[in-house]
Amino acid sequence: MSAMNRNALNAYSQVSVNGSVATAGPHKLITMLFDGALLSIATARGHMQRREISEKGMAISKAIAIIDEGLKLSLDMKAGGDLAQKLDALYEYMCLRLLFANLKNDPEPLDEVASLLNDLKSAWVEIDPEKAQATQSASL
């Protein structure tokens, strides 16, 4: 197992988003990290609306951990080049925005980060190697 996969698996296991981590491939793990971060942000938004400060903080912390210890650490900076550097900076920005949302009790940064994550997830899902392989097999 590569260091990238180990980092993603460890971060994912720590935040326990889903029980199917052990059987997921590298591409699926990243998809699950996106889903986990999005779920945590939605949960934080609900807690924010209900003025449940402690629970909001925990949900935001979980989203930050998934982004920082999962998505960000799974980047291969050597192989990924400029794209990996830009994603690294974007993930850092997302974590800062989530911290701001928590400190100011402001839902706007939550929505902004959720939108960014949804865009990245959509692009990631489109490059699914299993999906591409299935399409290739079907056309043969």
C-alpha cells in the first residue's frame, strides 16, 4: 500500500465516516473522504442553526481533519506537480474558511467550502479508473 493510500486510510479511519474503508480502492477512498467532509459540513450547518455550539465545533473539526489529514495528505506532490500544489493550497484555504465559520458562527464559509468540495468531487468521480475500464470493456 502506498504512502498516499495509507494516509487517506488512516485519516478516514480516524474520522470513521463509513465502514467500507477496508475494501475500498484508492479512488473510492478519496471519494469517501469528499463525502465525509461534506456530511460533516452539513452537520455543522444544522448545529449552527440550532445554536448547538459544542456540536458545531466538533463537526467542523471533523471536516477539517478529513480535508487536512485525508485529502491534503493524500496528494502526491512529486507526481502531481502544479496541480497537486494548487490543490494543497485550496485544501489549506478550505481549512481556514472552516475555522472562520466556527469562530464567527457564520454559515457562508460552510457553504463556500461545501461548493468547492462538491466541484472537486464531481471532477474526481469523472476520472474514476473503474468507470473508464467498464466503458472500455463495454465498447470492445
